[in-house]
Amino acid sequence: MDAALRALERAQTTAHGDVADDADDGVRVTSTSATGRRGNARDDARELMRACDALTTTYRARLTRSALGARVLACIERGSRAALDVGRIDVAERACEVLGEACAPTSSRRAAARAATLEAQGDVAQAENIYNDVLKENECDVRARKGLIACARSKGATEEARNALIAYVETFGADADAWYELGHIYAESGAYDECVFCYEEVLLAMPHSADAHRRMAEVLYTMGGETRVREAKNHFAAALDFTTGKDARALYGVVLCAKALRRMKASTKDTKSDTKSDDDGAALADAAAERLLQRYAVEHEALLAIVRPQLRGALA
């Protein structure tokens, strides 16, 4: 069983970073039906789900309360959520059973895991009832408050979710996931200034997050204007740095930013830029286009005939 526990913890560390005994920081804001948002998050979720599956089946009889410390319980809880992310309700239910046997009847971890499973099965109302019961005992319970936000997102109540998130970050301002989701809601509604503010908070907490840099870049590029497009180019470049050039959206992003900056420069009567630097990122765009062509040649050769002229047009 020790080997299975180590495998689960390795998968947990890969997916979420080091595990704290409390594990509140790992409770998701987004709906349990949502796909992974960051990098290879879906692959990480599958690995975590498989490790949780092995632990809760092969070694189920040995998973007594005495054998399950807070760290292991945190891993099983997150394993159940990973299972929901990849549609393995059966694994999530087994994890809930283990948590039900190992945790006290009033445990927030036990209640939240069960509510998340119900939400994934479509029983949002029952999930909300469980979260509200937890909040009656402790109105600051992070799992329950985030769970209610996830339920609001699941049933399409965007305004309710946004207001709940605003109230949440006023109390838990260091929660990057909450800022991330709030920014996503603002982006969906076209409130880009507010979205940028939220993503700035995310980057303060996670400056090396490639996904956060790319999402910030996409919003800035959408807003337009030379200064914002230059900032977008820099964030796309950061996303490439943190993924060793593997982020395809960031590769396309730097190409589009360079194209937009050249057009802005050409449409201005005088060639002076409104910033100190007039670098349009041409060298970076050329390198990004070459990397894209290499990837298509290896992974999707049939699309090269379509992609190559498009990139040439963008770089012309």
C-alpha cells in the first residue's frame, strides 16, 4: 500500500504542487464538469485519478482511519475531483466512500467531496444543500463557499457566481484560483478592464504560470491599441519561456501581435511609436512561425499546405 500512496502523492504534486495538510487551497472554483485549464492539466488529472483508483480499490480494506493521515486524505479528496474532471464518476464515488469511512460525520472534506460528485451527476440542488449545511456550521469554510460558486457556474447563474466570487476574494485575497475564475467570468462578459485586474492578481501569486500569461496576453490583444498589443506580445513571450516554446496558442499569439504592430506602424503618418521602443517583435514572430511549421510537419503534416501560406501572410 505504501507504493500506492507514494504514487498518489507524486501525481498530486505534479497536478497541484506540494500538498498542504489542510488542502483547502486545492478546492476548485470551476464546475466539476470543466476541463483542465492549465498546461497538461487534463493529463495530470488522469494520472491523479488512476492513482486514486488504485488506492481505493486494491487497498480499500486497509484504508482505516488510523492509516489515513491528513496528507493522504487530501490526496484522495483531490483524486476524487480529478476523477470528476475526466468523467470517472465511479472512482469519485469510491473516494467519497473512503472519505466517509475515514472522516468524522461533520467533516468538511467528506461533505465537499460528496457534494462535488452530486454536482457532476447533475444534482446541483442537493449539492447546494450540502454546502449550505456546512456553512451553517462555519460560514468561512473555503470548500463550501467555492462549492457554491461552482454550483452557480454549473447551472448558468453567471451573475450569482460573479457576486459570490467578489465577496470571496474580499476575504481570501490570496486565492489565485478564485481570481482566475473571476477573470474568466469578466472575459466572457466583455469586461476586459476588470478581467485584466483579476489576471494581474493571478500573476502576482503565480508569476511563472504560462497559462496565466497567455490568458492575460489574449485579453490585452483583444482590447487592442499599440501599448496593449506590445504588452500582449511580452506575455505571449513569457508563456513560451515557461513552456520551452511548446504553447501553440502563444506561438500564434506572437505572430499576430507582430502583424498588428506592423499595421499600426504603417497606418501612422509619422513612424514614431507611442512607446519608447518601436520593436514590433519581428524576430520573435519569425521564430514562432518556424516552430509552428516544425510542429505541423511532425504532428499534422496534412495541414501544412493550409498553415504555411497563412503564416507567410501574417509575416509579410
